[in-house]
Amino acid sequence: MGFNDVVADRVYSVNEFAALFGVSGETARRWCLSGSVPTLPRIGARASYRILGADIIALAGTRLQSVSRSDSETRSERAARAKRDLDAIGRLAKSRVEPSSREST
């Protein structure tokens, strides 16, 4: 599955999200836990995180340049890319939560 296959109104698991972004399931869970990735409300403490396809599409737009990963990418290059992606995801999540200055007037 690739970003072109993501359906906006479908709900995706953390592992599906992780596969799309080329990170481990545990990394994706940490992003969800930190609030860097917008998730649907969890029902119960042991419930899995669920991510809406529309949010995946929006997050994918923040990392268009690094979507196609080379198989020759080293672990340190992959870690650096993951950090850049997480920073971009965090900025996107903050922009969705913080009201703009126009709304406060």
C-alpha cells in the first residue's frame, strides 16, 4: 500500500500508518502518544490508536520529498529522516490546534 491508496474517510491502524511512513510500529505509537499524529479518540486505556485517512494524506503532504525511500538508505539516514518527519508532523499537529491570529479578533 502506498500514499496513493489511502482513502480519506477510512480508519487506519498504527501498523498501517507506520508502514506508509517507513517507521516501526513502536515509533508510530510514540508519535500518537506525544500528539504529533492526530488520532481518533480511544475507547479505554488499552485500545489501539486509530488514524483517519484524511490525516494521513495531510501528513504525507508535509513529506513529499522523502516519500520514496531508497533501499540503500543507512540506519542513521533513516533515523535522521524520521526525525525530520516527526518535526514536520508536530508542526502540522500544532497548526491544527492553535487558533490563528485572525480568529482572536
